[in-house]
Amino acid sequence: MKRVGFVIKVKAERMDEYKAHHRRVWPEMLEALTRHGWHNYSLFLRGDGLLFGYVETPEGLTAAQAGMAGEAVNTRWQEFMAPYFEGLGDAHADESFVELEEVFHLD
């Protein structure tokens, strides 16, 4: 299992709405994430909108993202959530994660 950390930026003025949507993620989105190997997936939000994500996945982030890219529910979710992020341009948020290098893990 590969551990992955990533960051992306949520618009500060939209953080409350962003958090509210994540209290009720669509069941079909949760099923798709599980089906494509997203395990122990967590999101952490700092007060200025910096979002840190953590996921464990068998083949790494690129493979997990590729699986989700083929899911219609993911496309709908990404389009629904796009207004909450800074600097996406034409990309979806899940294509804009900045993956972090793991430098320590206590086994």
C-alpha cells in the first residue's frame, strides 16, 4: 500500500460550504473511491484554505486518479466542487493535487 499526501487550496470564503458538502458525500462517489483503491482517505483543512489530503492506495496516486477519471460520478462531483478551489484553470481539483514527498513514517 502506498501512502500519499497532497495539497490544494480551497477558497477561504467558501470553506464552510466545502466542509458541509464533505459531511454528506454522495454514496455513489464513496463507492467509486472504494472501488478504485482509495483507502484511509482523509482531508484536513487549515484556516487559510490550505487543504491537506492523505490516502493509501495499492498503486499510487496516479493509478487511483486514473481509475476515478473513468467514473461519471467523479466528473459530476469535480464539476460541482470546482467553484470551491483556487487556481484550477480548466482542470478538475483531483487533477490539480500537488503530491508531497514522504520523508518519514513511523511503522
